[in-house]
Amino acid sequence: MSKYIKKELENMTVESLVELCRQEKIELHSGLRKRALVALLVNQSKIPEPANEEKTKNSVGSFKEDVESVEGGEAMVGLKKKPGPKKPGKWRLGKKAMIATIVSAVVAIIALVASFIMPEFRQFVGLDEKPIEHFAKDKGPFERSKDGYHILILPFAPLENCTTRETNMEETVKRRLLEKSEKEGLGLKVKFIKGGMHCPTSFEEGRRIGEELKADLVIWGEYIEPSGAKDVESKLRYALVKDQYRIEGTGDTGFHQTSMRELREGKLQNDIDYVIHWTLGLRAYEKREWKKALEQFGSLPETQKENQGYVENAIGLCFHHLAEYGKAKFHFEEGLANRRETLGEDHPDTAVSLNNLGSLLQAMGDLPGARPYHEQALGIRRKALGEDHPDTATSLNNLGSLLQDMGDLPGARPYYEQALEINRKALGEDHPDTAVSLNNLGSLLYAMGDLAGARPYFEQALAINRKALGEDHPSTAGSLNNLGSLLQATGDLAGARPYLEQALAIMRKALGEDHPDTAGSLNNLGMQLQAMGDLAGARPYLEQALAITRKALGKDHPNTAASLNNLGSLLYAMGDLAGARPYFEQGLAIRRKALGEDHPDTAASINSLGSLLYAMGDLAGARPYLEQGLAIKRKALGEDHPNTAIVRHNLNELLQKIGELDK
């Protein structure tokens, strides 16, 4: 006989019933509700162990890739049947005893079935401290795919005093996300887990579950049905698993009254849509797929003002890489204004916007205009983050790069050296950012003509990238390209070739045949073959590089101009001067439009065309090109820059030729 009275137990809360079960050492399993808990305490019995979760045809529900929820409220006890007529000579239970037996049996059956089909009780009271182990043992994590985006939906929990214990919110959110994915071609992989999982109690717990199950985004929620309200009030919570994709915000939508129809149509989900498009945009950006990234950033719902600076910055970076400099400048300036207003002048994120504007002006050839932006960014980072912070090292690297572009090679060196020292101290000897600093110093020494001094820096950078990022990473390919170019410059053409070939193989494997960086490696290998005298062998590499660049970046991109110039140079070397001319002219037109008249690269195209006309015997036609090229180089790079010296040499040779003819 139980010491508990059923009617008293029915008046207790669920939490109190669970505590009594613990005191009585009654074993609990998932799916138990108030009625089953009362039965356990009255009968002092245990619920049988649940069967293996792998379902058969005769099991309740059906087994699918995602664990499906089962709609419906509590199971009914069953209808009472009228007793049949008494028959003499047979033993019968008394009426009350028979009813009690039937009720106990039905309750036991209900409890058993509930362990399979009903929402897990422990998700509300937090009895499971390690929910992942039970789930992962039978279902396993997401299978990772190269382009998939994995969203994990966990159970939604009712808040205290909520009269509604059954909703289908999780399935509604799942269906809506899958419909969005199909409509917009997002490639979302969505799972809703119910059995063996509880509603997270914190963002960190949600992230931990997502990390263990290899998800990118975790969604769960809370709901309450106010007294007399037609619809429930619900809140969606979400957590991004990877730190580099985190954005500002609380990670929840706040409570809003909503119907299932409104939830299905996307109400409450603008924040989640924002997160999805934002992270897909960042992924595309990391792959250097600028146009795809712009599509995702352009699909972002309207966001809070404090987040707008991040959006403007991301869009500006994409336009920068696509050489749409006017659009990039607009978005960078909008982002800077927003951050100054919302964050203040001395905030590290304001420094990011200043840095990006400086880099843009540098790419546009306005080197003097870029300098104050880089200097302001460095000043803010030193003050806000400290002298030894990696972001401070980034600003030092950028200032060194600017001075190198301006031809002040000795002035650039201490910035590069200080950046390398900071990265080594803050990040370690084997960090990829340390490899970046080593590459920068190597490139500076290369530009200064110290090829022997540059080599160990390039070799160290390659070793770090191989160890930290792997043999097949694009940054490893970049280091191979640097070493190949160095060997080429030292005259070791045979030694350079395997480095350039390996770099091309990595780019093709990691980024694909049609990627701009693959085009860069094709270009490098083509120029290598040209330097070795294999002009016919070089041509298909340079032609393929031009075709990829045109397709990936557009016919008006500066990289397209560079490919045109390289093909023109090859035809020039082959003696096909007439064939080279349209390539030089197209390259010059693109650079004038994209970079402006005063950019050093524009000057390089002007010099190429002037040299061609000189070789064709049109000395009068060549002279204005060489004179204009020299003026641009002097203004942008200074009198003592090596590239200025090349154009000056070409012009002097022309003038001497004209002088000889005049004589």
C-alpha cells in the first residue's frame, strides 16, 4: 500500500512530484508527465527501460533523417464500458477493484508509450546535465559538407504557469527555413532534435551542443500562453557556433505575441534570417567569392543601427575586391560615420573602418590620401588595444605596405619588423599571421634587391603555412608563389618552376578552375615559361588566366588589365607588335577608368604602349606616352623608386634616339 494519496499528489506541482520520485529512488525516464508521475508514486513501481531509438515498421511514428515530433496532447485513459450481466458459478473482481486494476494497467501502458512519443519532461526542469551523449550515441552529428549550412533546432520550452504544453513551433520553424532555403538556393541543412535533448538554459550551452553536433547555427525558444490570450507569446533564441561569425546583438528576438501562421510566415525570424545571410556572406568572402558574398549581404533584413557599420564594411570590402572603388568608398564612408556615431572616435571598430578607407585609397593610387587614415587607425589601436596587440600589428603592416608602395623602402622596414615582433610574441612563432609578417618582410627585401636576405623569410612563412594551414591551403600556395618568383629573379628558372606548378595545383584543388587566384597562378607560370624562352608554351597559360579573370571579376577589373598587359608583353616578345597593340590599349583604357590617370599601374600601361610604339619606329607617337608615364611615376612613387627609374631609362633612350636622328 502506498503512503501517498492520489488526490493529494494530483494537487502538487510537477517539480514537487519529481522531487518525491527522487526521494523514493524511483527511476525516471524521458516523456513522463504529471499523470504518469502520480501513478509511479501511488504504485511505487518503475517504468520499463525505453527500447532502442532505432525504429521498426511497427514502432510508433516513423524514422527519418531528422527526429520528427509527434503532435497531440496527453493520451486518453480510455472509455469505460458498461459491465456485463452476472453469471453464476464464476469468480469476479469487485467493481471498484476491477476499475482500479484497469486504470493501473492503462496508466502503465500510457507511461510506457509516453516514453516514446511525448515531449521530454526533463527539458523543462533540467535533470539532464549532458544531453548530447544520449543523442549522439544513436543519431550522430551533422555530416559536414563543403557548402552546406547546418542548422540545429532544439526543443522549445514553456515558461512557468504556461497553460499550453503542446505546440509545434519547432517543426514550424524548420519547415519555414527549408522553404526559404529552397526558394533562395541557400543549401540549408536543418535538423530538429526532440528525443534525448532538452532546451538549453544559456547561449553557451546552445553553442556547446551545436559544436559537438557540428552545427553552424543553433535555434531554440521559449513560449507562454497568457490567460485569455488567443495566441501564445514566444521568443526565439539562437547561437552561432563559430566565434569568427558572431555579430552584435542579444541572440534572441524578445517576446512577441504570434500565431503559428505568423511564425510560419517568418515573424520573429528576421534576426535568424540576418544571421544566416550574414554567415553565408562571410563564408563566401573567405572563399574570395565576392559576388556571392554581395548577394548574401544584400539580402540582409533591416538591422539595428549599431550593426549597420558591420554591414557597410562588409559590402565595401566586396566592392573593393571587385574594383568597384566608387561603391566601395561610399559604403566604407557610411560605415565609418555610423561607427563614429554609435561607438565613438576611439573605438577599435572605428579603427577598422579607417583602415579600410586607407587601404582603398592606396589601391586607387591616392597614396598621400591613404596615409592619414592608416596613421589614425594605428593611433586608436595603440591606445585602445595596446602596443602588443595583433590588430596593432595589422596597422603597422599596412603602414609599412603604404610606404613600400610610395618607394620609401627603408622607411617601411621598421613597421614590418615591429609587426613581426608583435605577432611572434602575441600569437606565437607558428601562427599564420606571423607568416604574413614574414612574407611582408621578404617582399620588402626582394624589392630592395636583397634576394639572399628575402629567401629565409619566404621559407619560414612557407613552413608555418604548411604546418598551421596544411599543404593544400591557398596561403601555402601564396608562399610557394613567392619562393618561385624569388628563384626566378635569381636566375634559377629550373628551380622556380616546381614551386609555381605546385602553387597552381593547390589553387585548382582548393579554389577551383575558375577562381581569380587560380588565374593568378596560371599567370605566374606563364610568365615563368616566357622567362625560360618557351613563348609558345607560355601563351595558353596567359590566355586561360585572362579568360578566368574576365569571367570572375569582369572585363573592367584591374586584374583583367594586368592579364591583357601580360599577353601583350608575350606577343611583343614573340615579335608580333601589331598583335600586342590592342592588348596594351585595352589594358590602359581599363586602368584609366578603374584606377584613374595618376595611378602607378596606369603609368605602367602607358609605358608599355610607349615602348611598343618605340619598337615599331613611331618615335614621335611614343614620346608623349613615356613622358606622361614618367610624370605619373614621379608623382606617385617619387624620383628614386625603381619603377620610376625604368620609365626614365626608356624615355632617355628615346630622346637619345631622336637626338641621333636630328644630328
